[in-house]
Amino acid sequence: MASSSLLLLSSDSGLPSAMEEDGEYRNWAELPPELTSSILHRLGAIEMLENAQKVCRSWRRVCKDPSIWRKIDMHYLGAMYYDLEIMCRHAIDRSQGGLVEIDVWEFGTDELLNYIADSSSNLRKLKLAMCYPLTDEGFTEAVVKLPLLEDLELSYCSLSGESLKVLGKSCPNLKTLKVNSKGCRQPQNETNDNALAIAETMPRLCHLQLFGNGLSDTGLNAILDNCPNLEHLDLRQCFNVKLVGDLEKRCFERIKVVRRPHDSTHDYPYDATVIDIGSSEDDDYPYGFSDIDLMSDDDYDDYYDISGASERSDFDQFDYYDDLLF
């Protein structure tokens, strides 16, 4: 049976220690580098940059190893104390071109996405969640530089069907696509642009999630006609799809896993509240958007004051700790 351990701080050095069942202490700073790397890799990029690398010299060395930055998770749930764009750029730089997977939540911009694409041509997996400043122009400029991309999530990013066409043509190896939106019950509001773009340019898709999309049976049939490798299809809260009769039979005969429009959302990682057009509780924000979503580009820049962020990206605030630890 593996022994349990308790993480403590050594009173002599202030460094992390582990107390084994036999009562002996082992300094975590003395762990083999590969074991330390395995432990620290379970942290997100923010925790490594702001906390772990400041603990001791050995942890600092591991945190500067490019291999630990092959996957970067920039998901920050706390108060916005940090300049996340600068921090993200620094993490990308540390990968030295070896980045293969990155998650960016909320603060993604055209400039940052293109910085990722310019620095990481071997990127295989990209998640952009609630990156409201992202534009069609910035997105298409970036994806043409990511020909090896296999897995993309675009959750609550307002991008057009034309952008998805550029994506499909530029990333021929794309096998997983998630384009998630706010579920909305609005009669006569069918929008098949995304579905038709996917059908036209992404024949190799195996996994497709269109949560809250406005596609209709027409768009779904186009996808089924042109994406023969589909194994998983998520249509939850796609209320314009009438999954009955021949269309239902076709879906379930062709695809291993199908999530219906009214299926449970218990495993969905975002807010799954449905917007019912015309209900009194949604009068303030009839389409499920907040004041920030309805701002003009100029108002948005003033609200977040992100101007000049890219100009400061060369400033390496994190290497300050080199002077303290070495």
C-alpha cells in the first residue's frame, strides 16, 4: 500500500516538506526533476507563474523547462488581479515553440490569438471560451497559420459562418469542433450559416458540439450528408431541430452518440439557462447578452482598458525571481 504524506513547510528553510507515515520529513525541493515536473504540471499556468516557481530554486528550474509548457491552461476563476494577456504571452514564450494545447478563457483578443499562432505552428488543440473581443478578421488571420489543428472549441465567441469556412479550409486535420452558444427559444429564428460552413469544409469531423445553435433540419441534413466520420453529435438546446422521423433514424443509424435538443445539461461546463424570447424576466437582456456584450468596440476598449497590452509583452516581470533565487 502506498504511504500517505502530509505537505508542510519546513521551519528551517521555509521550503515544502512531506511527512511520511514513519514520521520522517522529506524536502519536496529534493524530489527528482521528473517527479517535480509531474506534480507541477497539474497546476494551471497562472498558479505556476505566480506561486510555484517562487518556492525554491529547483521548482523555478522546472517551471522554466519548455516541456512543462506544452499544454497551457489560462483559466482564472478569481478576481482579476493579473494582466492575463501578458502572463499568457510569457507562458507561450516559455514553450519555445513546443506548445500543442492551450485554453484561453474570457480575455482572448485578436492580438493574443495571432501571437499564439505565430509562436506555435504545431498547435493541435485550442479552446477559446467567452472571448468576446475576438473578431472574424482576427480569428481568420490566426487559423490560417495553424494547419495542424485537430481540436477546437469556440464557446460564446461571436464568429460567423464565413470564419468557420476559413477554419475548415485551413485546418484539414480538424476532427473535433465545439461551437457553443446561449440556448434561445425564438420562433422563426433559424440560422444555418454555421452548419452549412461545417458541411462544406470539414469532412473529417468525428466529434461535433453545437450547443444552443440556431440550425434547423436543413443544416443538420447538410452535416450528415458531408461529414461521414461523425461519431458524436451534441445538439442540446438546438431548438429549431425537429429530431423525428427519417431524420431521427438517420442520425441514430449513422452516429454512435447523439445528444438531443432537450437532453439533460448536467455535464455541460457552462451556464445552460435557456433564454425564452418574450418572457418578462428577460426583458432587460432579450437575447441573453449583458451590457458588455452590447457595447461598441470603442466602449469595450474603454471598459477593459486593454490598449497597449501588446506593447508591454516584452517586459518579463516573472524573471525578477531569478535574481532572488540564484
